[in-house]
Amino acid sequence: MSPEIDREALRRWCDARFGVADAAPEVARIGGGQSNPTFYVTHGDRRLVLRKQPPGPLLKGAHAVDREFRVLRALWDTPVPVPEALAFEPDAAVLGTPFYVMARLEGRVCPSYALPELARADRGAALLSMAETLARLHAVNPEAVGLGDYGRPGDYFARQMARWSAQYDASPAQVPDLDALRDWLAAHMPEDDGAVAIAHGDFRMGNMMLHPTEPRVIAVLDWELSTLGHPLADLGFACMAWHSAPEEYGGLLGLDLAAEGLPEMDAFVAAYRAAAQGDAVLRPFHVAFAMFRFAVIFVGIADRAAAGSAAGADAARLAPLAEAFARRGLAVSRLDF
């Protein structure tokens, strides 16, 4: 049982939407998330997942569970695998903050790209399924699924640099390598090519759910940062793992990929491009940009940990990753691929 959820209030809410159950819902906190608190909920014979905003002051536009619910609903009838979003509650008076519920799926969530939970023979297929899933997302026409206004098209990287720079500047943290990485990105900003897609914003292995026994993605989770954006931003984010270490949020750098049954980054990108049937060319800028964003996210986690409002119990341990990803981003900026 979770002390963060008023079970009687949740019971009344669930009874009104899903039918009266014999007892108050069973509630259990799901670990791993650093943003929107997430819970398993069993209401009668319904197995649900509840995601809600965290308590306390929030940055403008952050923790947007309403946007998560909207994009899940929009993608439900597309080739992109997502959980079924069932109901959204905007009234903070019910459980303290707005929340939504979705159907609970059975599968495997593997935080590390090394996929130690899988047999060696399945690891490559799982990662390539992730690449193909990303291509399917980027193939969805936003207008066709009612997401034409889900973000501002055009100038994505410039606008995102401004957004994440402002969030970093609002923090008391000082990360010299992050300042240097920001300067490099500003000096190497690519020209806007007009490419627009539904962008997940946090597309990494830890946000994939794999089939219980097969090496394929059955659901993409955690859509809090989704928007209309440039597809290479998502691809660059997914490729950070090949340039960061296992202890740095489950990366692959330093591992013997062939011995572990894992693909090189080139194979991952090739699988994406084959499924996307496009001519997207991943550059160091796109991966370094992703590392800048991730570093700023970890700055925010550190700030919330210091304020006592972080959603994840291990937030204090993760906070130093801001410096790690800033260093990795600078290293990527010196590569040529």
C-alpha cells in the first residue's frame, strides 16, 4: 500500500468510472521514475497504472500528465505500441495533483541497454526492435491523429536549446562542462531542414516494455517530454547509450558488444533508417544535443532531491550524472560519424 495515495478517494473515483468494486483499490508504487510518480492499481478485476504530477512547486510546462494522456490516446490506433489510456483527472482535489490511469500491460522493462535480463541471442533483436519502433513513431502523421497542434513545428533544435538553457540557468547548479557543451552546440547548430515528427523526447531502453518472452517492444512508456520535434533528436537520444558507460544510466561504452550479443550504434541507426525509409543522417551534434538535454534533466533531479520533492528514491544518487553526461557530450563533439 502506498501512503502517497488516498485509497478511499481513489476508490470513489474508480467506482464512478469503472464500476463499483468490493474493496478499496490495492496500490503499489512503481520505482524507477524520476518525474511523475507512478503506481500499480488493482480495482476489482481491473489492473491499472496511475501516473500523477508530483507535489510541490513545478516548472511551467513540466510534469504534463495531460499531454501524456493525450498522446497515448492519439497513438492507440497506430502502429506505435502504447498502453491504452483510460481516463484523465484534471482536478487536483481528488488525489492532490492531476493524474491519469491506463491499462496495465505484462512485459519486461529493462533499464540497461546491455539487457542482462535477456538471453544473449535475444539482445540484438530487442535493440533493433527499439529502433524500428522509433521509426514507426516518426512515420505517424501528427495531423492525422489529432496532434497537429502538439508542438511548434520548425526550428526545433534552436527552440529546445533555448528551453533547456533557460531551465539550466534557473538552477543554482554550476557545471562547467555543461556550459562548454552548450557553447559548442550553439556554434554547431544545423540549419532547419523542416523535418517534423511526433517526438517522444526520452526514447531510451528504460522506457520500452518488451514482450514477456520475445525480444520485441510491446509498449513505449513515459511520454512526459513528447512534442512535435525533429526525428533526429529522438534518434540521437536513443544513441547516447553507445557513448556513455553502464553506470551512467545503463550505457554500453566500454563493453565488448559482440561478446554480449549487442549491436554497434551503426546497426541500430541502420535499422531505424530501413524502417523509416528516409535519408536521415545522424551527426555528433544530435547525440551531443541529447546529452545536453539529459544533463539538464539530471540538474533538475538534483534540485528536486535537494528540495525533498524528487519522485525517485535514488534521486540523490543520480544527481551527479549531470556532470557525467556533460563530459560525455563534449567527448561526442570531438567525434566524426
